[in-house]
Amino acid sequence: MKRFPLAALFLALGALLTPMLAQNKNVATRVGFVDADALVQAHPDYKKVQDLQAQARKELAPLEEKLKPLDQKVRSGQATAKERQDYEALAKTYQDTLKKWQDRQNPVLKPILEDVDQAIAKVAKAQGFAVVMSRQVAAQSGLVVYADEDTDLTQAVIKELKR
């Protein structure tokens, strides 16, 4: 078996990699961050979501007030059979009501989220960012421990949303 000299191997690798590096010369490589919650709340239609949430709270609050004392009794083991039965029925009513309001909110929230995603993509491309991450998720996951303030696209995306 014939052995190639080390220099010849590096030369061959260099020749193979040079075209790939040249092709990627103008590719965006910056990583940016946004405050996703702030973007959703800055959307012009977010008021509709807030209105639905307020209506949901009005309907859910009385159920929560009834559930709290029963929940404490059930958790402490001091609930009677009737109280456990009432708790289960009330908990089911609460879950059904919560689902009803989530089902009402989702169709209102979906176009807002789509607009936010489109605005993020537009701003990221215009400013040369290859990746944009949620600041909250990056911080909570420990994935990012430091990011320069110049990488925060939140305000630029908010301006884009208001156009």
C-alpha cells in the first residue's frame, strides 16, 4: 500500500475545501435574539387576545374560588366522599371551561404568531442574521450565557409589526 506524504494530504484537503469556503463567503452567520412575549403583545391585534383572556378570567375565577377549599381538603386527606365527588365534578367543569376559552383564543392568536414570525424573518434577513432565538428560552435552557445587546432584534421587529 502506497502512503501519501502528509503535505500532499493537506494540499488535497485544501483544494477540496476552498470552493466550499468561497461559496459561503456571503452567508449570514450572526445569531440574534428577540423577546417573543413582547413581540406578541406589541402586535396591533393583541387587544383581541387580551379581551378574550379577561372574559375567560371572569368565568374561571368563581370556579377557582370554589375549587381552592375543596382542593385543600382533598390534598390533606380530610375530604368526605361527597367533597371528593364535588371536587372532581368542579375540576372537570373548570378544565372544560378552560379548554373552551383556549379554543376561542387559538384562532385569534394564530395569525398574530404568523405575523410575528414573518416580521422576525424579514428583519433578520435585512440585518444579516442567520438564526434568531427567543431570549427567554435561550436563557432558561442555559444554551446562551451571554449575548451582546446588538444581537437583540426586538425593537426592530416591533417597528416592522407596526407597519
